[in-house]
Amino acid sequence: MSGDGENHTPRRALYTSNRVDMGLTLTATKRGRKTLLIDNSHNTPTRAGADIAEILKLSAAVDAEDKENSSEEAVGRLNLAGQSVYGFQKSVTRGRGRGRKASGSSTRGGVANKVARGRGRGRGRRGGGSSAAAGSRRKTMSSVPDGSRGDEYEEDEDEDEDEDEEDGGDNRAADSDAANDSQDDGENESLADGMLDLGEDAYGNNGPAYERYFQDLHTTRGSKTSDNTLSKLPPLSQAECRSILAKVPTKHKNELELLESLHRKQFSQWFFELACGFNLVFYGYGSKRRMINSLATRLSAKSPTVIVNGYFPTLNFKQTLERILSEVVGFGDTTGSVADLASLIHGYFESDTREVDNMYIVIHNIDGPCLRKHQAALAVLASSKNISLLASIDHIEAPLIWDSSMITRFNWAWHDLTTFDPYTVETSYENYGTESTEIGPRGVLHVLASLTENAKNVFRILAEYQIAESVMDDDAAGAQKKSGSKMPEMPYNGYFAACRDQFLVSSELTFRSQLTEFRDHKVIQSRHATDGTEFVHIPLDAATLGTILESMD
Amino acid sequence: MVDTYKPMDVFDSMTECTFILKPPSQQSQKQMQQPQKKSRAKGAAGRRSSLAVGREDSADRDISANGGFVPLLQGKEPIESMELRRQLFADMWTPLERLLSDTEKKVNNEGVTEVCNFVAASYTRVETAEKGQLASPFAEIATAVVFSGVNTGDHSNLFQSLQDQLYKNDHYVVLLESQYCTSLPNMLKSMLDQVAAGLGVGASGGSKGRAGGGSGTGFKGIPYDMSLLQVWWDEASPRKDSRIVVILQDFEGFGPLVVDDFIRIATNYCKDVPIVVVFGLATSYECVHQSLTKASISMLNVERFNLQRSKQCIDTVIRSVFVESASMLSFGAEAYKSLLDQFLLYSFSITGFVKKLKFAIMDFFYAQPLSVLSAMISRLDQGGSDTAFSIGECPIRLCQEQIELIRMQRSVQRFFDKKVETDGDDGRKYAVKALVDDDFLQDSVLPEMLRHLASYRQSYSLGISMVQAIQDTMPESQRKPLRTLHYYGISQLFDEGSHWKTLSAAIRRMKVPEMVLLLKSLDSIVSAAGSLDLLYVESSGTDIVSLLQQARELVADPDQTLKDEGYGEGKTFPDAPSKRIRTRTDMDNRPFLLFDNSSTDQELRALDIICGYIESILRACLSPYQNVPLYEVFYYRHSFLLDTTFSAQPRAAVQTALGKSQYYVDCDCCNGSSAPGDSDQDDEADERIMPSMNDTSIAYRLHQECRRMINLYDWYSAFASVVEQESAFMPKAPSQSEIQARFVRASEEMRFLGFIKSTQRKTDHVVRLTWGH
């Protein structure tokens, strides 16, 4: 059995001895965790021998329970503080009978592995002498003949201990540790054991009962879901998903058509409301973009109409405003922040000398992720008498994005536009639930946000290269739709050279590590050509890259 | 891998998120202007084709025709009638809107003037102090803290009028909003831009200056700095009593550090440039202490002003709109309550109130085919106090459907019944003719009914004025504001309402001198009302004028009058014993008589009779509007519409659509097989998850059975077990991959709607975010 313990891989040995060191440092710093030195350091025979000697001394001290001096002496050599000695004494007295037995068995050598490990466990969690009690208890558990299984168990427990050490902090006195022990182990130890071990402490002053209640509430009841994962299902790509869904017949077709015709009857009324200065917001289940777009197309017969897809993951609102300014208002070359642009548009439509009488702005999903921070600017637009806003919301908590002064500016009239249409377009940017190798623009942004400036620039070089290439492709190939089938790629060497020229990387090693990071996140993909040269590319098209680059600024 | 996503339609794209559609005329210009931009041109071509499709689509009905008005009554309403409704709406709303904004201005005016006086008086004190021996070592900025109330939506109006008023007094005004002042440079830039824009702009330049403020049209390259302001001030050398007023409209929204820094900078300049700062506070003065440091507060010379006047404003509005009825449209009890609740319980926002009112008026003229009748009533424009209506002819002939609709109103039927009761045979003939002869109905019956209505409205407003006069004699705590009185007036019977009881108790407590005063004020109310048409009150057998006359005589000479009318001493009063407290009822109603020895028995008797008179007058005036013919038309009832339009519950709508789909989709397949009558079974059927339901609905119902964490695979299995039963009514059962795809779609939608979110805590788990149904 001891052989089992020693036949571990070197890594494990290293691990445990590291732990011993850690235990030592802990001893140095933390009071109340002192007897830690009695450890599973038996992996190295010499140390094990020394430990056994110490254990012997300790157990001797335990036997002579009334001789406080000697126990203090033994402990004193281990640099223990007085407080923990008290705790040690106390728990040893309590679990004395078994404790003695445990130490006895450990002296007998062969079984030292398990027992000592049990102590090691006690070392981490409890201070002082409760290790003796724990040791004995662990022994009953370790009567399982299979050593390796015990080891596994032990490893898990070790991790728990580490967490506990983090949580515990210095100020946890030895006896309160004992109380906590009951909470920690309550789940997997027999009731008798717990009772015996802890007696009044569990309900005593140190570990309040309510803590245990909440712990039970959150740990045991909270995670009753099964461990099944989606990997049990065959992988399904997004494209397959779409093609399948396109063929699925609609349920309640007739009823929904009736619902839609009822909605359509209100178009005139909505127009009247818009004309009276209200802005419309549509809510309810189902994609509303088809209906709203149909309304918008009709509105556009008289006045310019801007349709904004707010659900778009890389929507650049500033660009949208700039486009409105240049294409509707006719101001070229505008600069400034989003708020500036919004008030510029507002000012134009308030002025008496304007050419464009009024404008409709349709925003699908005004609660979209990229628009959430621009609500103030939208409210400025909406507050103009000559700009009418039509918006839809889908998130159930969406109204929370507006405060009361914004609500006044928006001047909403709410309308229920429940359509039961699937959110095919709105959710087409999500990768959720599907096995997919590609990463969406949102994912790329997410990855980039967590990278250093240098790494971002590394990405930028490739992106700019691809944009330039695809523009050239467009010009060259024209209608051949070549760009759709094949992405522009950059040779690895050229990429490295470009990055080095910009002082982004100093050596190929650093470049490789940057690239690996991108590759891990599927932002950059590489391919070996037939002649062995490596090509890298970002699996996104040029326009998306453009918006990503802009939102990086 | 390139995503092979195919766009649904022209407005869907993986790369574009903004589409601009233009009317045909402008669009062609655009094409000429920008041919060089390739991708856009392509997109525009696509758009044009879509527009063509749109045209065909809209050919059946142009939604913008007639300003959105459509013929009602299944399209049978004549065009003239529809045009009339449209015209009436404009005629009614335009003056009303002006009235409302004027009212708001008038109410705010007082506070605004106070602030203006403060601004004018500021720094003069400092100057005199400088002339004196002990000049303050610290320069303090004159600061007005304006409490503007929690109705932040109205603040822009309030501060706009403050700004205009200050402009008129030759001050330079800068109105700053927190959204443009996120940092100190922004704030200074915005401020200096406005000062520069306001230069030479007269009284009305306010809004323009503001529009220029945030638009980035300022001088580029110039560092915006307060020293610039000083230089400008020295050069402009305006009038000596001009000030630069910096208004921070929403003080709570500003970053504390920004304001703090601003104050420190301004302190350095305020000796040379008279800067007055105005903080607009929505909450309490605590806020200033919390956000500014002690050091900078000590640099302020603070005075407080209270501009929270939305309640007064709303009372004035209610008086002019509902009680004195600027128009014939009024609100029924429920709709009025919804209107008032929105105001009182939500935000005290006048804008919100006006918005709802406007929407109700819009709805009235848009959707009520009988709203054309309001064209028959017009107010005689002879000064404000005149409340007389004149009933004219309807400018159009009503169509058959409209006439039938009038006949079908319950109140009209009651009107005929009453005619029959009171006038006997004549009444019967009248009723029969009205029911058969359309012209007779329109030409004689309708005006008569409308006259009743107009008369009722007059007497109602008279009644409310009287109630207010009586209230004035009561202690402050028992008085109710007009908005509440009006609600009682339309919702409670006079004999039942608790406030009315307090009111009668108050008059019964009165002694002779008080009663004389009260009668005088009631008299003046009646005479001030001018030419009253009291047809309605008289029809109920109450003559206000003569009752008041009798009361006056009684109180002037109780003995004589009582005798004149045949009441002898004790004999004709079987219930009038000699003791003061005569009955138990007296004890309850008039306990004060125990202590009151000043009045004689005769006087008490007279007072009692007078109280009876006043009560009967009020009872007649405040009778419920449900007794008036055609009240269904002129008392707006659609409180539900107002609630759904302005207090919408999007979350509840989505949950209803998913959890109780039958409210939206009235299908036979999803309701189970239970009998419709059995409520228990219905409940069960509600819970049952049918395979015929919408996919997301199935997923939603399944997720409701879960705890906080949901295992996606298990969710999928449950979903699959439901969906597989589709084979019962579909030609073939769905394949595994189809189920999987549908589940993915359903769960994605659930996440999109915000019911669940993904989590890292366990593999392939999502967290549930909502609870309850």
C-alpha cells in the first residue's frame, strides 16, 4: 500500500512537496494553522521518517494529556502560538481515544500513507490538534483497499482545502475551524462521525447555524441539474440550421395571417399618430421588422426614411448619423461626437430654412446592444417635431433603458405588435447553441477588447490588408462574385515583416505567440499552401472588418 | 469559412445596418450626385426596386391620404363626415395646445420672476461690500438653487421660459444640460459657444443658441477657457447690470467633479465677470452637499427657490379643460382617473398629462363616428367668464349609420322614455317620430339633446364652483384640490360620496353670520356665471335662483319668514321641541349645539332649511353625467386604450404571447379537448403543453418548470418529446436534426428576449432570469 503512494508520477511528488513548502510558509504567516508540518511529506523517505518521529512526539503529548508542559514543548518546537495550543488541547481531549489509535497506527509504518495524508488534510483546514481527530476519521474512510482510489479522493480534497485556506483567513481560530469542518464535510460524512467529532461546536457560538442553512440551500439544492451536455447531440452548423428551418411549416398559419391583417389595418392610424407628433414604439413577441419595414416603405413615398437595424452586432451609430447628414440633410464632411451629430440633425429639422420637410427614422430593436449607450442621442432626435421615430423593442426589460426625461423626449406611443414571426434575422448573428468554427463580428470585438494595444494593431494590419485586397478584387473581378467564394489571404512572412516594420513585434517568437492567441480564439485562421508557405486570414468579409476597425477606435 | 447567410429582404444584410429610402423625386437627384460610390449605388438600385414593390403594395390604400383618417362604420361613413372630423380635431387641438402651454407658463411665471429678481440683485451687494471697509477675502458666486420637482420631463419648458425671461432682462444666459457636459472642457466649450451665440441675439434667440451649442460648430483650434470669457466680457462691455447666468438644468446629472472644478474656476473670475449660477434640482438640497466638496460650497452664495408648481398647473388645466369645458369633450370617470393617476402616482409630469389628453382627443375624432356632433356646439366667444354654448346646425347631413348609432345609445333611449313619461301622448308621438324620421332626429331632437348636455355642463361647473366656495370656509385639512373634486363630481353620487358628506356637515355647523357670507359668495358665483341655461337643473325640479333667494330672505329675518310661510311657534313644527338638542340625530350631526347658545330656535330652524336648500342645489348640479343624453359620445371612456398606449407592459405582452397564446392566436388546436364551460379543466388545459403550439412557446413553458439553472440538453430532450407528437396531426414526424434546429432557434429567441442568459458555471447551462407568469 505504501508502494502505491510512492509510485506516483514525479509531477505528483513535486506537487505534494510543493504543498509542504506552502504549508511551511503558511505556518510562518498564519497563526492557528501550525501543526501543518505533520504532512504527507513521507514521499521522500527521509522526511517521512522525520515526520513520523514528530508524530510520535505529538502522540506522546496526547497521551500525557494532563502534562501541558510537555505538549507545549512538543508544539513549541514547531513554532506554535499559544492560542492554537489551546485549540489543540481542546480537540485532542475530545477525540482522544481515537486519536491515540490513529497515531499508533501511523507509527507502525506501512499504512502511513493514508493516515498521514489524512493528517495533511487536517493540516490545511484546521489548526491545532483537530488534525488528530481528523486523522483518525480519515482512517476509517481509508479502509478502502484500493490505494489509487484513495489518492484520487485525496486530490480532490486537497483542492477543496486550498479554497478553504483562501476563504478562511488568519483570524479563524482553531476551534472555529473545527466547527467549519462540520459544515464542509457534512455532506459526505456519516452523521455519527460529525456528531462525535464536533459535539456542541456545530451549534455553538462559532459556526452559526444559519450559515449552514444558507450553505445547504445554495450548494445542495442549487445544482440539481444533470450533467448532460449538448455534445450528445450531433453537431449542426448554422447554415444547416437555417436551411432546415426554412422548410419547417409555420404553425397557426391562418390565425397569424388574421393577426397580421388586423395590424395592417392600423397603419393609417399610426400614420396619424406620427403626424400628430408622437413617436411609435412597438413591442410584443415575434419579429416585427417585416411589418415595420412594410410601414416604412409606405412612409418613404412622401419623406425620406432611414431604416436602422439596431440588432446588428457591430452597428456604428455615428456612421449612421453621418450618413443621415450626408444623404438626407446634405451636409458633407461632418465631424464630432454622436451627441454633436444628433443635435446637428435636430437643429436642421428645427430650422425654418430647411429643404427636407420631415424625416422618418425606423429603428429595429432600439434596445440593441450597440444602441444602448446612444439613447440620449436618439432622444434628442426624437424630440424634434419634424423627425418621427418608429422603433421596436424585444428585450423584456427594455423600457428600463430610458429615464423619465428621456421618456418625455421620446414621446412614445406604445403599440402591441405581436406577430409570432421567428426572429430569424435578429438572431442570425448569434452562434449560440450551434457547433461552429467561425466567429461572429461580435466575438471578434470581444476578443479584441481583452488584448493589448500591440495585439490589436497586429490584428489591424491583417484586417486592413484584407480590406485592401477585397477592394482590388472587386475592381478586378466585378460581377464574378469571386470575393464571396475565396477570402484574401496574407502570406505569413509578409505579415510578420509588416508587423515588425511597425515595431509591433520584435522577434518571430513573440509574433507566433500573438498569432497563437488569435488562432485559439478563431479570430485568425491559417492554411498551408501546396508549396508549404503559410497563409493567414480573418474569416470575415471586408465590410464587416471595416466596421470592426471603426469600432475599435 | 464565409458565412453563406442569404439576406431575407433588401433591408437585411450582414454588412449594412443603415438603409435610407427617399421619395422618388429626391432619389433620382441622389443618383446623379453620387455615382462614384460603387457599393452605395448598388444598394440604392436594390432599394429602388424594393420601392417599386412597395408602391404596388401601397396602391390599395395610401396610408397618408387624408392625414391618416379613414372612413369609419365599415367604410360607410361619407367622406365629408371624415373630413369634418379631421377639421374638428385641428380646430379643437390647436387652441387647446396654446391654452395648455400658456397655462404652464403663467403658473411658472411667478417663480421665474423671483429668480430673475435674484439675478438682477446679485453682485450689487458684493460691490457695496467692496466699497465698504471690509471686503470679503473670498469671492462668492451668486447661486440660485431652483427646486423644480421630480417631473424632469417638464423641466426643459420651465428653464426655457426662465431663459427667455432672463434674455428679456438683458442678461446673457447659458443653459447647460448634463448630457453635453460630461467633462470640464466640454462644459466650458458648450458654455462659451452659447455665450458667443447669444451675443447680439435678442429675447427670442434662446433655442437657436442652444442648438448651436452642442453642434460642434464653434471656433476650432481655440482653447476654450474662462479667460476667453473675460476678454470677451471686457471687450463687449455690456450694460452694467447684465449678468452671465449659467443654468445647470439637471444638476443631478452632472459629474460632481466637473461642477466642482467649474466653481473653482469661476470663482477666480467672478470679480471681473458677474457669473450667476443656477442649479436645477429635482430631488433635494442634500444632493448639492453630497456631490460638491465643502470647499466649493463655501464659494457659493446660495439662495433657494421653489418652482415646483405642477400641481397648481394641473388644477388650472383641469378647471379650464374639464370643469369649465373649453370644449364639449370631457372624460368619463375611469378615463379621468387613468389620466390623473398617471400624473399623481407616476411623475407629476404635465407633459405626460398633456400627452395623454392629446391622445384621447385624437382617438375621439379618429375613431368615434359621432364626434362630428361636436361641430354643432360652439362656445360664444364673449370673454372668458361666459360659459354659454350655442347649438347650431350640423354642417353635414348625418348618414344612415350615424343616425342609427345615435338611436342605439342607451342614454338616448332613456331620453325618449322620459319624454313618454312626462309628456304622455305628445311624448309618445315625439319618440316615435324621432325613431322613424331621420330628418326630424337630426334637425330637432339632436339639438334638444345637445342643449341638455350643454346645460348640464354649465350647471356642473357651477356646482363645482359652489363646492369650492363652501370648502373655503372649511379648515385647510378638509379641503380637496380641484382635480380631486372633479373626480368626486363625476364618479360619486352626491348622497353617497364621503367628501360630500363632510361638506354638508360643514354647512350644518354654520351660524347665521357665516351663512350670510356663504350665501353672498354663492350668489356672486351664480351671477358671475352670466347667461346660464339651466334647462337641465330645472328639468329635475330645482330652481337655483329662487332657492338662493329664499335662503337669503330666511337668513335675513328668520322669524318673519318662517311665520310668513305658515310655520307657527312649535305648532307647525311637530318635530321641533324646545330643547336645543332635540333628537339623537341632532346629537350626531350637530354636537356643537351643546355649547352654542347664541342662536335662537328660529335661527336654527332657518339654518336647517337653508342647508337643505343648498344641498338640493348641489345635488341637482352634481348629478351623475350618466343621466345626460349622448353622454356615451362626449364623455371619453377608453381608459384601456390610454393605459396600453402610455403605460404599456411589454414584458407582460411577451409572456402572454408565449404562456397564454390563445389571447393572440385564437386557435382550436392548442386549447386541448376540454369543454369550454368547465373552468377547472380550462386551467389544466392552460398548463398542458401541446405540440401544436409555437416552438418558442413550448420552450418557454418548459423553462418555467426549471429552477435557476437550466441544462440545455435536458431542455432539448423535453422539447423533443413534445415536438415529436406532431406526427399526430402532421404528415410526418420531424427528424432529429429538425427538432434540434428548432430547439436552437427557440432557445436563441428566448435569450434574445431576455428570459435566459448563458453562463460559465456549468457546461451547456443557461441561467433563468425571470420568475412568475
